[in-house]
Amino acid sequence: MNEIAVQTSSVCKGFGEGEARTEVLKEVNFEARMGELLMLVGPSGCGKTTLLSVIAGTLGVDRGEVDVFNSSLHALGKRAVTQFRAANIGFIFQQYNLIPTLDCVENVSVPLRIQGQKAAVADKKAAAMLETVGLGKRMHHRPNMLSGGQQQRVAIARALVHDPRLIICDEPTAALDSENGTKVMELLRGVAARPDRCVIVVTHDNRIFKYADRMTHMEDGRIDHTDTKENNALEHN
Amino acid sequence: MLNLALKMLLGDKAKYIMLISGLTFAALLMTEQAAIFCGIMQWCGSTLDNVGAPIWVVDPMVEQVNDTEAMRDTDVGRVRSVEGVAWAAPLYQGNLRTHMRDGSFKFVQLIGIDATTFAGAPRDIIQGRLDDLRLPNTVILDEYGSKKLSHDPAKPIGLGETFEINDREARVVGICKTRMSFSGNPYLFTTYDQAVQYAPSTRKMLSCVLAGAAPGQDPAQVARRINQATGLKAYTKNEFFWLSIWWYIKNTGIPVAFGATVVLGFVVGLAISSQTFYSFVLENLRNLGALKAMGASDGILARMIMLQTFTVGLIGYGCGVGLATVFGLIVLKKGMPPFFLPWQLPLITLAAILFICWLAASLGIRKIRNLEPAIVFRG
């Protein structure tokens, strides 16, 4: 069994005050391991995105523990969490979130520049990563000159360029057609998934379930069950 | 990250141009209107520059240089006798009407100077000779007047031409350069004796006594001594200039009118820049949230925003002050409206523009500081 990358213990998170308060995460115990591509699935409003935000350290918890690579994320100060994210986590968003006024190389180089790397070095690494995701000829195109699939590939390059140990993907294929969705997932499987890395994908898209090593189902703010290849449950999805 | 911040700014051309335009407009309005105000204030004291005397002695009730009370001719001798005074000379000043040969008439600012010493004579005579002023019925006209008094401004009045003041002939023997008067009337120089002939006769005709301090004497100290010894009021040129300026500031609506326009420029610049920059931040909120999620600290994002605002601020400032300067160069050639741009003015405008930028940046930074990076996970 691989080393644990992410573990949450009895995590609770709610929003609002008084009668309007909604408990979104209820005693969530979750784990993801190194070397696996884990999918987090469930109906809308079940708390997948909130759990993802908590794991990424972009949202605090009300109760419980969140350990990422053996660091208790929410015991760290705000600045330390920010630095931890910059060094260890790559993000792929549903809406890509590429900066429209920057070209592909500049967009991909952002995580390196946040870490303080010099522009020339960052751009060189970004260009190499764009080659890896098959966009070597689109380096100086702006996002609005690319298709949705290409934009998501740029986002994948941006998520990987600083070689993070955890990749967090929020509905990476939701805005893509079937063909592009498949390409993106194959890319994620081929480039992102490595023994020394953990990939967590939140998705609704049952077309891509086949790419998962494990699939954790959420229901009403709780982890319902986890399907694994070992128990062949993935085959039925 | 900072050069990416600039690319983010420059990439949104519409907002960039809007920001630059707003700040340019603000800088232009503040600098230009303040410079016109300074120009008007300079005109208020232009007689002091055109009649260059270190000490001015006037009636004690006089409040400003353009409104003097006549004194007795004997006051010249009283001033001359005060210790430390090297020389003292009479001066007449008044607004008189000239009648041209073609029947037209114009007001002039007549300056009568001492025929012996020529104390207070124009310094920059571009045609003719000062000595010719000792000839009867002669005047030296300023360059502006040579055009204004002429029927055809393309053919300015030249040497030897004549007109009438109070039915007396005045023959032009010189043309000089002067600073424009507050009233807009041309300066006309003649001797004191000739001036009192031109002017309507009153019991007392002496407007001021011009004086100079003896070598090694401080003009301010000499002026105090004149005050004590004569009961008249003596000022150094600088003191009289500021006394006059403050009189205009306190007793006219000029500062309010120009001050309101300067404030308007500031407010318009502030409103346009803050609103545009804030909407720029709002539109980029998801991207900024993504940067924050990826590990960009509040400090990095604040520096990016500061760089963006101060970049547009400095460009807008440069354009605004540049346009104000071009405006100044054009109007100075034509002589209207008044324009004076002291070095302090661009610095004050710079401070105002930087304040606007700081305020606009603060709004954006505040928004970003409160921004939850988790926003990027919400579809």
C-alpha cells in the first residue's frame, strides 16, 4: 500500500449563521495516497468542492484535522499555508482560470514566478512543460486564441510546472466535449500521475470514471464509500 | 510577478486607456488651472516687476500695488532723507484713456518715472532709446500695447507714431517688453513730469516713492526705518508683491473659482481612476483568486496592484503635465490667458495624483485581502 498523501479526520465545515447555517462537511474521514488518481464523486451540493478547498488549504475547517504530506495544514499560519500551497499543490480549475492578457508561456510560468524564480528561467521551464502537453506551437498564443481543450491543457501544464506532489482538479472536463475530455484525462493519467504524486479529481463526469485508481463517493456531506480497482467496483461505474 | 502585473494591465487596453485618460485629465486640469491662477496672481504684481525698484513707499492705507493713494510730492524728499536710503524717486501710475488717430480709444497703464534718474524705467527696450523720453510729449509703449493700440494688429504701432492722452500728444520713442498688467491694459512709460500733465489734475499726484538702499544696507531694514521716520508705509518689492497677492486672494473670487476647478479635477480624477481600477480588480477577481490559490501571498498581489496603479498614475501625470506645459507654451506666445508654472506646481500635482493612485490601489488591495482563494472552485 502506498504512503498516505492526504488524510482528513472528522472534518466539519459549515456556512452561514443561526437558522441559515448549513453543515456542508459532516465528520468527513478521507484519504488519498501517493501514486494514485483518486476521483471524488457525488451529487451536486454533497460537499465535494468544499472538501477539495479544505484539502487545498484555501478554506478553513470548523473541526477536525487535515494532514497533507504529514503536515497539519490548518495548524499552520496563513502565510505558511500559502507557502505550502505554492510549493506542493498544483491546481486545475473547471473554468481554467488562465489570465486572458498573458500568453501560454506566461500563464504556465506563474507558479514558478510566485516561488520567486527569475522570469527567464520560469519561461524556459514553462515552454518545456507546454511541449510536454503538446502545445509547443501555441506558446505565445493568448487563451482566447485556444480551444477549451487546449486551454485546459495549458492549465494542466501550469499545475505541473513547479513539480508539485499534489494535483487538485476541480471538474477538469466539465466544460469540454467528450473528445477533449478524454484527451485531458489521458494527459492527466500520462503526465500527472506518478508514484511520487497524488492526483485528486472532483468530477460529475461519468465518462472519465475509468481513469480513476480509486473513487470516493460523497453523499450529504459524508464519505459514503470508496470503490477500488481491487474490489472491481470501478468496472461497474 | 511584477512584469506579469504590467502585462495584465496593458493587456486590458480599454481599461488602461480609461485609467490613463482619467489621470491625464485630472493632472491637466489641476496643473493648468493652478498655473492660470498663478499667472493671474503674477499679473496682479506685474507693475512691481515692470518698475524694478527695491523699496516701494506708499500711503499707509494702501493695500495693494494696483490701488495706490496719492501722496504729496514732498514725501520724496522725506524718504530721501532717511538713513540708509541711497536714492528716492517719484512714481506716477494710473489708468488713462488714449485716443488714436483713427478715432478709437484704449486704456493704458501710465507709469511716470523720474526724468533725472530714470528709476523704474523699463529694463528691456527692444526699439528706440530710453534717453528720448526726456524729449517733450514722448512715451515708451510696451510690445503688447503696440499691437493692442494699433487698428491693425498685423501692423503694430512703431516709433514716431502719435496718439493723444487727455488731448495731449504722445509720441512713441520706444517699444519695450513688460509683463502683462492685471487689468490687461498695456504699459505706457513716460517721465513723472509728463505723466502729471497727461493725467487729470488733482491736488496730489504722487502715487509712490521708489527707493533704493545704500550699499551694505538691508532693504527690509531700510524700509522699516522709512516707516518709522516718515509715517508712510515702505515695503520691499517682495513684501509688496505678497501683500498685493494676498489682497486679491482675500478680496476677489479668483481663488474660489480656480480652486473649485482644481478640486473638480482632483475629484474627477479620483472618481474615474478609483472606479475604473476597482472594476478592473473585480473583473480579475477570479484570476486573482487563482493566483492566491496557487500560493501568491497578499503581499505579492498588493505589490502587483500598487505597480499597476502607480504605473498608470505616473503615465497619466506625465501626459497631463505635458499637455498643461504645451498649453502654457501656446498661450504664453499669445499672451492670453495668464500662465505661470512654478516648479512647485508639478510636484503638488504629482502628490495629488499619487494620492489618487494610493486610494485606488487601497480599494483593490482591500478587496483582494478579503478574497477567499476558494472562490476559484465555485463554478
